[in-house]
Amino acid sequence: MRFSRILAVAAVAALAAAPVAANPLSRILAKSGLTPQDTNIMRQAEKSLLAEAQGGTGKRAKWTNRDSGAHGEVRVAGKEGDCLLLQHQAFLKDSQDPKQVRRKFCPSGADWLLTQ
């Protein structure tokens, strides 16, 4: 009985520690050099794609932040069931190396819920 209790506590501790080890999107974007304004503009492009999501894979939305010089594109990269995979490609001012982020959204009533 004591061993199974220790094992259960260890399993819960391992599961609780897993999200701490993963970098949330905000931390990844902060390390990328993109400004908060850049990420807000990226999210607006994302929302426009989700609003017309019935078009499916391949749809694209471009964005530009004239203040920071950053620009990029988000596209519908695929579907998983009813969920959409969005692929971001962002460039910092004068950079040729894109920053890439993939996000998964699933329908939730009239909205889309970020699941990954």
C-alpha cells in the first residue's frame, strides 16, 4: 500500500513538472526578438484566417509592423479533424532567417480555442 502511494505521488509530481519544463508561446516569442506589437499584429492575421477558416489548407495572411520593421505570414498548414494548424513565419527587420511557430486551434462554440 505504501509503495503504491509513493508511486502515485511520484507520477503526479512528474506530470505537474512537465508543463514547467515546456516554454510557453509568450516566452518563445520574447526570445525571438519580436516585439509585443509584432505578436499582436501576428495574432490579428491569425484571427482573420480563423474567421474564414472554411477555405481550408493553404489560405494565407500577411502582416507587417512598420514601427519595428518585422513582417511575416501565417498560413493554414493543415487540419486535424475539425482543428486547424496555423504556421507562422516571421522576419525581424533586415533578417533573412525566419522565426517559425506552429499553433493548433480547435472550434469551441462560435470561437476557436488554442490547444497547442
